[in-house]
Amino acid sequence: MQERALKTRGRILRTSKRLFAGYGFHGTSVDRIAAEAKANKQRIYEYFSSKRGLFEACLKSSYEDAGREEEIMLGKIGGDCAGM
């Protein structure tokens, strides 16, 4: 994927995460995501297949972010949280 496409995909994903978190799945439209991400709907469907596919990508990304944060925190405490 080209750099421009990666940036667009990332912008769509970040915007979607914010909107889904604020308005839920049913309260967020692909039209609104496209408008706020400054991307066209065709690009959203090309990258994520559907609104549900985009939602699932948002969940996966959020879990990956949480996992990275956990790794950082475990590294700071030496990987042992039994004494906490």
C-alpha cells in the first residue's frame, strides 16, 4: 500500500474510533466518517469492506493499542505485578 493510502486509511481508522466511541455503531454513519476523515466513502469500503468491517478494525486496533500499553507498563515494573 502506498504511503498516501496508508495515511488515508489511518485517518479513517482514527476518526472512526472516535465516532464509534462517542456515538456507538448505530449512531455513526459512513457518511459522517467520510466527511470528518476527509475521505470518500468508496475508499472506506475499499479498505474495510463494510461499516461492520471498519468497526471490527477499530476494535482490533484498540486491543492492539491496549496490548502495547500493557507491555510498556509491565516493562516499567519489571514484568511482575504479583506484588501489586
